[in-house]
Amino acid sequence: MPLSIFYDQIRFEEKELFKAAENLSIPFKRLNADDFSFTLGRRELEIQDVDTALLRCVSYFKSLHLSSYLEGVGIQTVSSFKTLQIAGNKLFTTVELVKNNVKTPFTVISFSYQSALDSFNKTGYPAVLKPVIGSWGRLISLIKDKYTAEAVLEDRLYMFPLYQVFYVQEYVEKPGRDIRATVIGDEVVSAIYRVSPPDQWKTNIAIGGKSEKAEITSELTEIVLKAAKAVGGEIVGIDVMESPREGYVVNEVNPTPEFRGSMEATGINIPEKILKYLASKARR
């Protein structure tokens, strides 16, 4: 199973993936995406014998464009170009979730300052303003009233070209936490609570959220697998919130999930499961 693992930074996750591949005696190549120039339509020497590429770039745009090139020369990528294209954009993800009847927070999009301000009349206050592309909780703002909306929207209006689309979502009164479920193939391999830091409403581990093991119930499994299928995800992280009105609602899908917090909270060897899945897929 000729496998390449592409990266642009070596973090905990990449180190663990390399270690898992070595422990399982799976032949693989470590390839830093920043080191190569690829001729479109031609397999470069470094990937002549590669069948599958696991894309682990921190940069979403690098993975997206790299997957397009690799698939163009006949190499399967995980995540695929389609999955990266959809799941890397919050708007595209929400559209697919809604189309596939996956419960998700009420969301409104708009394309100007005034229409964005009007969006809050539909969601009500408080609401959440997000960039359509981004991670780790960056530039996500809790908007509590019209005056805050006016100030933040004016600020974002001049972040061209980042803010040409305004994505406004209802605020879900979650119990100080959300759930990150990791999907590999058709299995939910782990689930953790990401608990908000003190005096903080965001739960991202990157900004200080704590991870605790969560139970993988049949109800959670159903909505998580449905969300993964909606974006064509093979190895994805699904962020789920516990809504007091709706129950589980899917917030986002991460096509290149980090899993350090999940491993620490659950003790599950996620990189080993990833490598075994890729090996099994290659045999099929």
C-alpha cells in the first residue's frame, strides 16, 4: 500500500501518525508539501508509486489545492477534494447538512453590511457571526445586541476579501461544552466533551478548552455518521452541540481533524485506527 503523508508542519498528530505507520509496518513516505513543485497532469518522481495520500497540512488551502492536483494524476486523497471543498467552508457544510436532514443551528447568509444587520432580526440576539473559512475559534464573535452587531460588522466589512460573505448563526445555549466526535470510515471511534475555559463561551481546545471523555450513544452515532456522509467524509471531526430545544445539532465538520485532546481524554489510539483504515481501504 504505497502511502504518502503530506504535511506542512509536524505537530503531535503527524508524529503519532508516523509512529503508528512504523509500528504497523505500513510503508509510507513523509512529504512536506512546501518542498515540492508539481507539474499538473504529471506524476512527479517522489509520488510515482503512491496510491493514497493522507493530507495533514495545517493550511486548509494547501490541502485543498494539493488534493486537486493529486486526484488529477490518479492518487486517492483523504480527505478528498470534494470533502475538503465542502467541509472547509462553513456555509457549504451547512448547506449539505440541511440538504441531508442533519439538524444544525438556524443560519442566515448575506452579502452586505445592511443585509447582514438584517440577518440578526431573523436569528434574534444573541447570535454568532463567523467567517465561512477558518478554524480554532478565530474571528468568531458572539453578538449580543444591535449596537455590537453594527460595530463588529463595520469592522469586518473592511477585512476584504475575507468578509464578502456574512454567516450568522443562532446562538445555542449549550451547557458550557460541545462534543467533538472523530469518524473513521463508518465508525465513530471517539467522542469527547470540549469544556469551555472559565468566563469563555467558546470551547476550542486551541484556546484553552479542556477535553473529557463523552459517551458514544446511539443517538450521537446516528447524527455524527449522517453528517460525515453528507460531506463525503472518511476521516473527519464532527462538532456537535447539545441544544435544549433540538437535542444534538451539528455545528461544523473538520476535514483534517486534530486528535490530541481526544487521545488524552479517551486513551484511544486514533492514528493507529486511521492507518489501519487506510490499509484496509487499499486492500479493497
